[in-house]
Amino acid sequence: MSITINQRATWGTYASAETRAHATAPPAPSSSPWTAHMGVFIHYLGAGSTSDLETEEDCREEIANIYADHRPKFDDIAYNFLVCPHGHVYEGRGYERGEGNGDAYVDGVGRNTGFYSIVGMVRSHDAVGEPMLRGIRNLIDHLRTEAPKKTGAMILPHGHDFDTDCPGDLGMYARQGSTIDPAAPWTGVGGDIHVYRTQNWVNKTYGGAPGYIRCPETGRISWSTVLSLTQGLQHELGISPTVQNFGPGTFEAVKNRRSMPIEEENENLIRLYNGALWCKGYWASTDRERWTSDSEDSLEQLYGDMGLSYSNAEQAYRMWPYVLRALLRMDQFRKVPGGDDHVRTIQQRLNARYVAEIGIPAMNPVPCDGIYSRDVQQGLMMGIQYELGIAMGSINGYFGPGTQAALKGKGSGNLTGDLRYLFRSACYFNSPTYTAGGERGYLPQDIPIDVQTGTHVGWLMAFQQFSQIPVTGHNDYTTWAQLLVSSGDVSRNATGCDCVTEITAERGRLLKANGYQIVGRYLDEHLAPGDPYYLGKALKPGEPQTILNAGLRFFPIFQYNGTQLENFTYDKGYDQGKKAHQKAVEHGIGAGTCIYFGVDYDATDEEIGSHVVPYFNGVKAGLTELGGRYTFGVYGSRNVCIRVSEEAGARWSFVSGMSWGFSGNLGFPLPRNWSFNQIREYDFQPGWGLDHNIWREGGDPGVSTVTS
């Protein structure tokens, strides 16, 4: 990084006549030990505003004023370098001496011995801009790599272990790994000033509370922040030790306090409530210990966003513990990018009817962000259970035997009212579906009306056909199951299976006799015989022909330790793609065959992006390098299959539908390119377990011939 450091003379000429010679002279060396080898401390200019620093001349005059204030105490300006709002860097004490950081120690090294001091020329009422952050970043890089006295990796706020507000809002950047750290990627102006102030306050206020865990002071909202706020709430409510969980004890303590924020007299509780609103993205009081009209308006807006009534005083009081718990989570109640207005309307109705009106004991408000997610699916299920007549104490959001029995009874009759609304909501959540003619979306107009429509029936039949269940156009049990859980109706017939067991001639005959037409088998195993976890799952020599001789087809699977996140890197995908190619060739598997690579755990959306997709890009590169003889498919949750197909180009999806509790299977439709849906695991014979797979008509044809 190139950097220009403006010498003292650029601002020294603005000093008074009697000090100008000193101000413009090069910095004087320190008379005390001065190594600067540890890192940098970040400062700001204190209370007020620098909005008057419109030109560079204004900035230089300001530095001269700082010099005049500092000289009586420090014999010079106290900072090594200054960075103005326009991003220009100015020399103060330069490389020659410390003394601007306070009399304390960091890891046994004096703050004024081992650290440079850098001041960002902002005050308490200023927002930090990108030019200043880039200037500080470039300066730190210079001090680490080019300065006569090179410094280390530490970046600390002046207030580190020190009773001062300095460096104000620069504190969210005064840490390693932030945007001003040249060793980290540039992330721009990040964080919210009010979130940062909340993080800073909650750490200072409750750092000594039993069990308290500090949150990072980054200005960026995260689970760590809302959980620290939760612990602050617990401390104020007399709960000790505090824990990072808004559990039943915290809920009851809030409920028993019987105090809405507008009535609250505890200033720390008001600070917590204002901070929670800031962290949720609502404007609250900037005078944080006061509950102002801004705070009250935002709380009323939050109630409305959640589908709850604030004007109904009885409901507002009763719902306050629920609302506060929602505030102290990462759930969103305003539509987020990619959110859907009709999904949001359903979410709000779930809260209004089943939380506020009915009061299902196990149910909390669902997010109202326009995204169909795991929590929304659970809320939908609880609403369905209530409308089916499940006892209140038994409503749990799970697709258990009682719910299944009720769906086969009342749920499969003629639906009206709220149960019909929920069924059609489930249809909308599973939209679009796909037909030979392309994508078909569910019409949102059909959700709230209590009459049958041709568009509803038409979509439902298309969904049933796409899901490969009986095409009835009716809300039968199998259709309910397919809409609600990734496994669907596990009792339905299937013509596909997979297993880790060798298919002998006799086993092939039994599979064929029981209606199976295709079996999935593993190309290889990464463990050696003798390993305690060795399964012997790899295809045996001659086994492919044995399978074909039984009148079956097979599809090849490749999985090396697919249950571990660490397995999913580009390099491992590249190596395993080539290994899969070699094994397929050894077994005489023909060109064009799809090999399924497994993701056999509940990969989060973040992990899919950071690890799983790069792994499959590696698989693709490995297969391509060896001539592209084989295509690749993906085994995993619905979300894994959808994203890998869209972002890495998987030809077919093999869905782990029987893992219906996976977060990647809750709130996601069947992938457009699904070929196999694994719905049940069972013992076909003692010691011989099978996975029962729906094989999609027109899907992957599998392997029907092999060469010797």
C-alpha cells in the first residue's frame, strides 16, 4: 500500500508564533525506551463534532489546536500520527517517541513503550467515513512493513483496560481482523454506531456479573450481542448466575415484573430495551437511558410487524415477554431481501391467531421476514395441530403419530376456515412446483379464500405429479405429508434403494421380487479393513454385473467421510472427483453416468457456501481433467441439493429426505432436478439394512450395462 505522510510543517505553520518553530521541526527522539514493536492504539478527539473540518486547511488548523492543547502537558502533540476525515495522514511524534497511550501495560509491555498512537480526527457526534478508515489501514500497513521502527499485529482501542470513552465510535474498528487491519480483507464502513454503543455499554456494565460472556464490540449484530443483552436483562431481574439463554426462568421474570418499557423506572432496563431495538434495526432513543417517543413508536411498529396488536392494551401486556424474547434473538420481523410479502402475511397470521389469540403454550412468535424457514415450518405445524383438534398440551410442532392420524381423518376431509388456510399456505410454501412445461407457482389469491378454485386444484395436481405421489387434486394424507416433511409419506411404495451391503445374486433376486428396480452402491471406502469403523461398503469386483443379472439397475455413490465439515474443500473435491472416475472405470461403468457425491450431515447455509459448493467445484474440475467421462450429482438435504445444483452444476439430486429434522430440509422445496428421494431406513433382512428411495420417473436412468 502506498502512503503519503504529511510532515509536521504542513500543520505546524498554523501554530502560534512563539511555538511555530517547534511545531514545524522534525519530532524529537524519546529520552525513554521506545520500541513500538507491539502494535497501535487508536484514539479519537473526544466530545463534540468535527463537522466544521470541511477543507484540508481546516484539518491542519485543527491539528495545530490539538498541539497547543497538548504541549503544556506532553511537551508536544501526544499522538504519533493523525488521520483526518478526508483520509490524509499527518506526522505528530512520528517514529521517535511514545507517551500518548496512558501509563499501563499490555502483556508486560508499557503502552507508551511498545505502541504507536494513531488518532482518527472524529468526535463523539461524528460518523466515521471510508476515507479515514482507509487512511488508518494504510498507515498501519506502513508501520508494520516500512517504518524505521516496525510495529506488531496488535490493534487496540485507547479504552483497552482503561477508564475512558476513547476512541468513541472508532472502537468498533480498533481490533485485529477489522477493516482497518491490513492483514484482513477490506470490508468497508461496517457496523452500526448505535449497535456498537450498545455492545460497549453492556460489556462495561455487566462484565462482572456472574456467568456473563462479553460480546465483540464490532457494531455488527450477532447472536453473541443479543445473548449478552439477555444476560444483562437477567442480572437486572435478579437472576444469578446469568446464562446465554432466554429460557422459562427469564420469561417468567419478565412476565412477573408486569411493566411495559414506557412504565419502566430502571434506567439499565431502559438501556437494554433501547439497545435491543437498535440491534433489531429499529430507531430508538439516542439518549439511551430514556424511553422516548422514538422508542415507543418503534416498539409499536415491532408489535405490528410481528402481527400483534399494540393498541389492545391487554394483548400488548400479555405479549410483552414474547416480544422481548423475540427482540433478544436474531429473528427478523420486517421483510428481508429475498423475502415474499405473501409469506410474511402468513407468518403474521400465525402469530396473531396461534400465539396472541389461542395462546398455544409451546409456540413462540415466528419470524415475519418473508422467508419460509425452519421456525416458520414449526409454527405452521403447531397451527395445523391445533386446527386438527390435538390437545393443547400435546401440540409440539412434530409430525408424530397423533398428527399423522389426525391428518388421515379430519385433515383428509373437506377443509374449511383456518385449516384450509393452513393447507393452502403449505402449498404456497412449497411453490413453485414443476411440470413438463416449466415452473408453476401457487397463486397467492387462492390462500385466503374459502372456496375451491381451479387454479388451486391445478397446482396441487402438478405438485403431486412432480413429487411422484398419487395425483388426486385433494388434501389426502400423502399430500399433507409431502407438503409438511421432507420424507413425505414413508409408507408409500418405492422402486429405488441404497445400501452399504454387497448385492449378491440372492440379494439381487430378493430386491427384484420386492419391487425394487434400482440400487445405489458405493464406489469406494476411505477406511482400510481392520479399522473399527470399516464397513466394507465398496462395490466388489463383479458386483455390478451381478446386480444387472438380477434385472436391476444401479447408481454409483462416492462418499469419503462426508459427515465432517473438514472434508469439504476444493482440493479434496478435486482429488475425490478423480478417484471416483478411476473407480468407475475399474468397474466398467459407461460414459455419461452420474456419480453422486455425499454430504451426509446437516450443513448450514453458511457452510454450503464456504465449504460444500467449493468441494463440488473441485469434483467438477477433477472429473473434467480426466475427460469429463462422468457427470456428478449431489446427495444431501434439500438446501444442499438446491444450492449445489444451482451454484456448482450438479446434474441430479439425491435427497436425504428421511432426515426430516435437518435444517436444510425444513423450509425448502424438493429440488427441481431431484432423481432420488431417500424417505426411510429399515432392516430388509436381519443384518441387511436398506434405505427406501423414491426413484423419479424420467430421472437418472442409472447404470444398465457395464464392460468387462
